[in-house]
Amino acid sequence: MRSHLALLAFVVCVVASSQTRFPPDVAPFVSVDARTVVLNHVRVIDGTGAAPKEDQTVLIADGKIQSVSPASSTQAPSGAQVLDRTGYSVIPGLVGMHDHLYYTGSAALQFRNGRIEEPGFLAAELPYTAPRLYLAAGVTTMRTTGSVEPYTDLKIKHRIDAGLMPGPALDTSAPYLEGPHTRFAQMHELTGPEDARHLVDYWASAGMTSFKAYMNITRDELGAAIQQAHTHRMKLTGHLCSVTWPEAIALGIDDLEHGPVFADTEFVSGKKADECPNGGAASWSTLAIDSPQIKALIDNLVSHHVAVTSTLPVFEASVPLRPQLQPRVLQSMSTESAQSYLTERAQIPTTSPMASLLRKEMDFELAFAKAGGMLLAGPDPTGNGGVLPGFGDQREIELLVEAGFTPLQAIHIATENGAVYLGRQDRIGTIAPGKQADLVLIKGDPSTKIEDIENVETIFKAGIGYDSQKLIDSVKGQVGIR
């Protein structure tokens, strides 16, 4: 009797220990918590673009990948938690490179008589739902790529790093470096190059780790910001309009967002210096991807080692006759956000040129990568509200395949390329012994059927496994609210 009671007491202590190891906002989502974990009989897609390895055993210990070897010749260590997952695939954790912590899901509700009223468009910060959805989709590292609530973003980063809330590791971008006449109420308007330098210095000291220039910045302001960011050994990207891509390349920019079809204004007739013109995308409509002008732009990007971030989902959301949003996406939105998105979607004319422009952007990205360019991936959860954190990252990979990349190439872009850009390729981005155990366990084979990228079961971040479905369920009806 005494031995029975002692055993029962021991079991109770073990259960209590596992429940108290993680804070209350994290514990419900942890599905794998063991010092040593074995993923057995899995397909390994390592993120390098190499062919998958079938029937493998991945050994995880102390938060790192210890070995990857054939299951037939590997024996699980004593005491390890073994997950037999025949038919499953393991890929590296996704590295999202345009993954905001805010959302524009009330776009339709903010327009009055065809315009945005003062003080401008307001984006909704998503400090609760966004980190959970990113992690649920397999994003273990992400760049915020522009902030509208910088102190909130920094707090999210600190809370995640402290293990107090679930979410990816964050590369936090400072508030937008934007010029006058912005349409966004939450953006500062630069007053000149000295103001740009001051803001870079301030936000670097506050803990931000990257910077983003925006549509109305001038060349002098952009040049000053790039130079100052580089003095802090940080990188600067840009969603540009007033400054053309060749001008930004000459100034030393590190990355350019969205692709040129929707952001490079160099071909707009009568383009004035330091002014954002209308018709940027239209100016690309008659240009062939194999034209001398586009080849010269690609050569310029590649020779100066400037990356390009693909954000295909945000443009797809405005293309008529594209697939409807999946129920899991709509169910995650608040009622107001879903209504706003559906209203905006219904107003897209079937004659919209967006379908051909999206195809041209896809063709550019394929040509850029084939020429040796560094292509990054992210969804940009803005626009008309049809792109959500996490779900959009998965859709981006699917659209890269539609663009012409193989599934293995698309996964490589969304994993290793992002890690290389961030300078973290020694720790994350691929599956190899010694690297951090940031892994995504997927039911199916995304190397042959890219849609399987959505079938995430468990996300390992530094060796701790999180339940994808529980994370998704926890935010239902709340995206757009918090």
C-alpha cells in the first residue's frame, strides 16, 4: 500500500512539474516537452533544395538537432520520447521576411465617400493573435518589416524571448522611415536626412534590429538612413515609390520589398525626383521580362547583392476569380474583419489588370532567382485583409510554386534564404546536426504536393514542440481585435 501511494505521489509530481514548467499562456500549446526527442520514419526536406531523404530518424536533444540518419540503422536513446510518424515530412522552421504584427482588416470600413478621413488610415496591432498564428503555421523566425506600434512590438519580442508567450523569434523592424503626405495615421513623416539619422540611432538604441523605408521618403533621407543603419551593422529594406529601385540600389539598400512590378517606378513616364507617381504597376504592363530594361535591373540587383522579398499573397487577394479564402482563415477573423474583407473582395472588377500583373511579378521573381538573386518570402498581412499571419506564409510558398519554382526551391526560399539574409544560417534555416531544433512536422509530402505545407501537426522551436491546431483554435474570431 505504501509503495502504491509513493508511486501515485511520484506520478502526480511529474504531471505537476510538466504543467508548471511553462507559464499559463504557453503550457496549453506545448505537446512535446522532453530533453531528448526522436522523430522516427520521417521524410526530411532539409531546406537546402536537395532531394528529400526518406525514412529518416531525426534526433533532438537539449534544443538542438543531434543527428539525421536512416531509421533502419538508428536506435533511439534510452529515455527518449519517440514519435513514429510514417508518411510525415520534416522541414526547417519557416523564416518569414515580411510578417507584420499588425493587420489592415478594417480597410472597407475606413473609407468614406471614396477617401480616408483624418488623421489617416489606422492599422490594428495584433499582439495576441499574430504570434500564435505565425507559430502555428511553422514560422519560427520572422522579420516584422515595418512597425506601427514599436513599443508593443518590442514587448512582444521580450515576452516571447522570456518564454512567457508563444511565438516566433523576432527580428524587429523600427517604425517606417516615411516622408510627407503618408496616408497612415501611425507613421512619422521625416523632415530631412538628419531626422532620418536620428530615428535610426534612437530605434537602434531602443532594441530594434532592422529598418524599413517607405513610399514617400526622399533619396537624401534614404541615403542617410541606409548609412546610419549600416553603422549599427543593421540592414535596411524598402517598399519604395518616390525613390526608384536603381536609385535605391546606388544608395546601398539591402533589400527591396514586394517585387518591382508593384514597387519600382523607374518606368513611369514623367517621373519626378523624390515624388511618388501614379501608375507604377501600369508602367510595367508592356515590359517583357526578357527585355533589356528588366535584364539590366536584374543584373543591377544581383551585382550589388540586393535581396528581393516576394509577397505574392497580398497581391493575390486583389486578383479577381482567385480561390476563396479557406474556412480556417475566415473563422480566425473577427466578424468585423471578415465583413470588411468580403466587402472589399466583392468590389474587385473582373476586368482588373491585377491577374496579369501578378503573373508578371511571378515571372520576374523566377528570372531574378535564376540569375542568382537572393529571393526572400513573406505574405504581408495588409491590403484588403485577405492575408492573415501564418496562413499567408504557407500561401506564399504555394504561390512560389505556381510562379514556376519547384516545391523544394520554394521551401528553400522560405527557410534557408531568410536565415542567410539575417546572418543566422549557422543556427537556423536548414536541417543539420548542431543546428537549433526549429522544425515543422507535416502530415504528407510537400515536396510533391505543395498544399501539404498546410498540414502542420507540430512546430518545434528550440526543441519544444507546439500543437498547431490548438494555437489556431485559441485565436478563432479574434484576428482584427487583438
